[in-house]
Amino acid sequence: GLMWALSSYWYALCCSGQQLIVRKKLPELIDLFERFELYDEDTFFQFQEFSGALKGDLLHDRCIAILESAKVRAKLRELGPFDLEFFDALEASVVETIGNGSEASRIGEIEGILSHVSKLAVNSKLSRSLIENYLRTNPLDTISTLFNQQGSVRIFSNPLYCRLVTECGLRLRDEGFTKGFVVPYLDLIKGGEDWAKLHYAIYFERIGDDERSQSLLECVHKKSTFAYMNTAANCYTNSNPQLAYDLNLGALKAAKTPARRSRILNNLCAQILRFGWVTSYNDARIFIDESISLKPEHFYWPERTELALNIETGAEPVSDLCDLFLVNGRMSDRAAKHVSSLISKPDRKMEFLSWFEEYQRREVVSTAASV
């Protein structure tokens, strides 16, 4: 409690321009962090501010050390070993218990699963894992059974049920599914919690229904949160690019972890490229450099966005840039589509697509030779 109070207080003073007071008092806080290593979500950004204010000071290096430790700790919190063991054990239990049962019994067992999880986030790794089990076969039958057994009120107030519904809709890509299982309950969703409105706003945006997506966003109560601004930015990207950009800037300010900040910075760079905002290319470079420095281990989009920026703004042969990219991995179809969508110059885009076609040929030959 003392560390939280001190760090918040000195951070507020630092942001208000009272660096001289901070320089005198900060050693006490640094001593506590070095001794106990109790980092929370705000530590990274607070010490980022402190280190900037202490350039040239003897305390600067100590601030940087805490900053790096906080960054590492935040990345570990994204998904720790204990989380993985818990998810794997629970999934194994699910498969063993209900993997061969009827659709009705499988849905009924969700209640038992939820009793072991204090709060199952709608987009968590555990949620995604469970969805795969339930929708592996006969997804439409699974959703029909869910509605028959649980009823709409319970379904649209439960994150796992909501994810089941939208994942099924995205897999089927059937307009009749959305009209039958989602549209009739829009008023129920709008009257529910903000997370449900945001979840279905994303769903409607992904199936191309911007009108319903935006109507849900308008019903969100707390519009100053990271969740709202991040979701709204994604939903407005095509219909209102400038609004989406401003929302991403807001989400950047509200981001509490390096991983979130990395994602938003990547989005900002990608948006500048996608809409060819040439005068902002310098900003795009700043955004993507920081995004890469903060990204979680398995978040690969910033490197792909950086490749698109290098192709768009550089003079080097595209093949050289792409071969350099391959040093750290391979180029999937999805990655190539992303890179191509961000290149505005026609000649550079054609060079990239030609390179990717040749790359695919090499991959086929290499795979055949290894068989």
C-alpha cells in the first residue's frame, strides 16, 4: 500500500512539472522497489516518466533497471506457467468428462466449469480453448441446445455463452444464423453490461454490419475505458478513419500494460499506412519501434507492420527487406495479406507480391524435399 501511494503521488508530481521535488524524494521509492520487487500494472509507465525526468541524474540508471524489470514482469503476467498448467488441466478434464457426451450434456457441464473459474473473460485463452471443444462438431446444434436449455437472459449475460454464439456465427457465415440467434436479442444486449455490447459490436463489425455495430457502441456507458476505445477504433476503422485514429490515441493513454500499448501502437502505424497518410510516416516509425520494444513474445503483428513500413518508405529492393524479415520466422499467407494491404505504392506492392509468389514456390520445393 505504501509503495502504491508513494509511486502514484510522485508520478502525479512528475507529470505536473515538479521534477525538483521528485528528484529529492524518489530515492525512498526506488529503495522500496529494489528491495521488494512489487510491481503492478502502473509501475512501467510511472518509471518511464521518472526516467525521463531524471536524465543525467545518478538515479536514472536505477529507474531504468526498475523499468525493465516491470516490463518483464508485465509480459510474464500475460500468460504465466501456472496459467498454462491450469488451462491444460481444465481442458483435459473437459474433454474427458464431456468429450463423448450428447450436445445437451456437454452444454450442461459448462455450469460445472464456470464454478471453478472466478471470472472467465470473453476473449481469454481459456475461453477460446473451451469454444474449440464445444464447436468442433455440429456448431449449430450446440447453439440450438444452448438456447433451449439456458434461455436468452442467461446466455447474453455470460461471457462464455456469448463467445459460443459469436464464434459459431463467424464460422457459419450464415446471415440466417445472425437473424435467428443475435438480432432478436439486441435490446437485451443493449440493456446489459458494457462488455457484452463491446463483444457484439466487434461481431457485427466483422460480419460487415457497421450500423448495428455502431448502435451497440453508442449504448456503452463507460466510454473512457481502454476496452471501449480499442473496440470502437477497430469498428470505425473503415467507416471513419480519423475517428478511429483518435480513439486509438485515447486507448494508448488508457493502456495499462506494455502488451496493450504494443497492440495499440501497432494499430496506429498500420492505420497510417493503410490510408496512405504520408505526412504521418515519421509518426508511424516512432509507433512501430516502440510497439516492437514492448510486444509480448508471441505477438508477431508489429514485425509484419514494420516490414510494410520499410517497403513503403525505403529504397532497398523489396526482396532484400523480405529476406531480412525471414531471419526471424516465415511468411504465412495471413502475414503476406496484412503486409500487402498496408503498401500504397503500386510498384512496391507488385514487387512484394512477386517475391511472395516465389517464396511460396521455394517453400513447396523445400517441403517436398524433406518428405
